[in-house]
Amino acid sequence: MRLRTLISLLLMFCCAAVQAQQTQFLADRHVARGMKCETCHTPDNKLKTSGDLDVCATCHGDYAAMIKKTDGKYEVNPHAQHEGALPCSECHQGHKEGKNYCGGCHNFVYKVP
């Protein structure tokens, strides 16, 4: 009976660990690359800004750079859209699952990191 319980607990732990790895958010990916929370956040945990854009532009480049970087990777480039330079956080959520902003009006399917 104890062995069965131990095996059940181990399986539950392993499944939870695999699921946790599959549901990593964008912030987890940044931390895994050695970035600290202060890189993106102010001391009161607000997202820093860089000009009109989120602080993301500091490392990833401005909107023009993102359009160029993602050109040809999608049927319709999500960064070259008609709404102009949206804040990165409209799609890239950091601490929760990203959202497909364009999908609110269009049938474009994007996996948003």
C-alpha cells in the first residue's frame, strides 16, 4: 500500500513538473536567460517604458526593427499592422499567457510568446 502511494505521488510530481515547463511565460524565459526583474520593472513593479514603447524596445529594437525581424515569418506580419506602434504588452503579457491582439477582429492565428 505504501509503495503504491509513493508511486502515485511521484507520478503526480513528475506530471506537474512537465506541465509547469510547458506553461512557462515570457518572464520565465527572460529569467532563464539571466535577466533580473529590475530589467523590466520599476521598484513598485510597474513595467518600465522606453519612449512611447514598453522597455522591450531597449533590447529587442524599436517597432521598425521588430517589423523587419518578423517579416516573412507569418502570412500577415503582426508587427506591421494597421493600428500603428502598439505597446508590446498588448500581446506579450510577461507573467501570463500572451494574447493575439489581431485575433480580436481578424482570423489570424499567432502563437504569442
